[in-house]
Amino acid sequence: MTEPDQCGVGWTATWYTRRPVLGQVEVTGRLIGDLSYATTGRIRGRVRRIRVASDRYRREVDQPHSPFRPVPGTRRYRQVTTSPRSFAHVARPTGPDPLVERTHEVGVLVDLDLTDVPPPPLRPSMIPAAISAHESDLWIADRELPLVVQLDAGRRVREYIVPGQIFDTPPADRTRSVWAHADGCWVGGWDGIFHCTLDSTVEAITDTPIRDGAAHAQTLLAVAVPDRGTAELILARPGQDLMRHPAEQWGDLESMTTCEGGFVLLFRRHDPSTGALGAARLVRVDLHAAVTVGAPLETAGMSYRPFLTGLPPTIVDGTFAYRILDDLTLAQPNSLPDHVLGGGQIDDLLWIVGHPPDGSGRGRWWPLPGPTVYPADHHQYWLFTRLDPVT
């Protein structure tokens, strides 16, 4: 599948086609802009008008805990002078029973003048894109520049220039990741792996592009993606030669985490044409680079992005949590009170991310202890919650 782009003054449109094309291509049809939080890229313009978009939602009263569903043809716009700071499908009662019918604000439509734009402001010296901490040391990677900054307990700042690329038009918010440890910090991204030490030295480890990674004390396990659906494993330690596991067709990396004695990774196949989800499997890597590959999992992950926690090894998939057994199969699922969008674990710190509850869903107010009044001036969209990994 190819993705030719059509560009104009201040905008870019993408056309997806299953047949590779070269040169100029004439496409007949309509260009439609959508209100979508998955949109990437940046644009500058002078704001001329702001309109808040809303849809009406209804639920089936004769079905307990039925979800609210949009009512077709109810999209409305209201003009405002200041855009809301964020959107959480803000509910506004529209009928006699707000538990049956609501109006949800789903986005904002902004009219921009792309020609009446002043010169851009000067770039800050640091645009943080990734952060990692070890005890009182904080390590931060810049979004565009090959720059890493260490901030210690005494608020002293030390800059490291890694011999990598300058991403002048980065296609994603995070171009590099950092993994702090007792003696320094690993840096990994599209331009390879680097290691920064506490004595201000920087070493280029490999120029292999890195998709993701995890650090177990001073040991880094990085995942490279030479081709779609394949993964190469790279194990790195300070001052030692790399250990590599050749590329395997396990699927796309969904999540990885540390566990006792090493790492656990979750891969899942995706249809490159339709995006349909396929078989998933687990891979375990110990600290000596020994790789154990599990059989395809009988339980298919259904959520958009399942994630792993490491103590004990567990897959969290939407509304279920699956304990990972020693043979890399799964125990019977434990049902969660409500849907979880994402999360992770570092040591004994466990967290989840989801929509702020309002008491009307299946989980009522979970993961919060009870009814909560959110700030009226800041409609939350993501709720970050720390959990006790034992209970």
C-alpha cells in the first residue's frame, strides 16, 4: 500500500492506494477533512473563527449498561471566542433523562488564514520528547535535535550531543527514547542506539533504527524492524559487544516490559491492506540474550493496543487481564471493572490510562474510589491512575 501526498499552502492530504504509483497521479473525487485526534503534523495560521462540534448520543433504556451511541445526522456547530482546552466527549443533557440522551462535544473546527501569519518564534533550546529517571537523575531527549540533557538532584544541567540526525520535520512526537540507569542513560531511535555516561562521554552503539526498547538495570533490549511484521532483537550492555537475535516474522510489536530475569514482548500480526488483527504471540528474552518464543495465543487480543505489565507478567487487553504462564501461554482472563486504554509498569510502579468515569458505565466510578467532581475549567480526556501492583 502506498501513500502519495497532495500538498497545498499549509496543508497536506494523503491518498491510500494498494497499487504502487510513480510520478504525478490524477485523482478524481472529494477532499474531506475530518475531526480526528490521530492527525499528525503542524500548521501555522491566524485564527478567524472557532466552532465547537457536537453530536447527540442515545442509549437503549431496556438494555442494562448499554453504551451511548451517536445518532446519525445530529452534528451541530456552535461558535465560540475561546476553544475549550480539551475534549472528553463532554456530556450536556438534551432530554428529560440525561442517562438516556446526551449531547457530546467531540471536537473543534478552526478557520485559519494561512497567508496572514507572522514569522515563527525562535525555537527553544530544548523541546522535550522523551524522559527517563533513575533515583534523582532525570534524562531528557529533544524532539528534533540530537541533544540529551541530564538534570541531577542539585538541579545541575549537563548537555550531551549524540552523533545522530537532526529531525527537522519529525513525523512523530517522539523521535528518540531514553532509558536511565545507575551509570548513565541509553538513547535509542530512528538513527540508532547511543550511550551517555555520567562523566559526559557519549558512545554510538549502532546505527540500526530502533522501534522500541526496555531497560533492565544497565541492560537494554531494543527492537529493530527491518521489514513490516518482522523484528530483530538487540541486547546491549555498557562497554560490551552487542548481542543480536536475527529478524523473525513474529508480527508487529505491541508492547514490551521487564520481568524477573529479563524481558517479555508481545507481538501481533496485522493485515497490511485492511489492518485486521491476526494471531498474537509472546517472546521472552533473558539477560544473556536467550530467546524463548511462545506458541500463537488462542485468545485473540481485541483492543487497539494491549499492553504488558511485568510483576507478575500480564497482558492487559481492554476489559481483561491475562496472567502469562511459564510456557508463554495465558491463564484464564480476569475481568476488569471497565475498559482500559493503555498503561505500563516500571519496578513496582503500575499505572493505567483511560477515560474519566462519570458513574454511568459498567465500572461506575472505577478506577476512582467514588464520585468525583472534575475541574469545570478543564475537561479531562485521559485519566492517569496509579495502582497497587499487588492488589
